[in-house]
Amino acid sequence: MPQLNPAPWFAILAFSWLVFLTVIPPKVLAHSFPNEPSSHSAEQPKTESWNWPWH
């Protein structure tokens, strides 16, 4: 039964992981996100207190 011989399957497994770890991460890390967070100003917005009467 050739499927029980681990020699070719281990080589295929090792080569496929080598491809995954060398080719795919740079491609994923090269993506740029269109909605980069921008730095907000340190000034707090002016808020007015509510002058509603309490009932």
C-alpha cells in the first residue's frame, strides 16, 4: 500500500509549508488599507451643558 510510505508525503508536506511560509505572508502584508486611522487633534470639542428642566 503506497499511501503508508511516509517518504513522499513528508516531502510534499514540508515543501507546501515552505511555500506557504515564504510566498503568502509577504503578499498578505503588502496590502494597504484604504481607511487608515488619522491622528485627531488633541483639542477637545466644546460641549454645552443641557439646560432642560427636571420634572
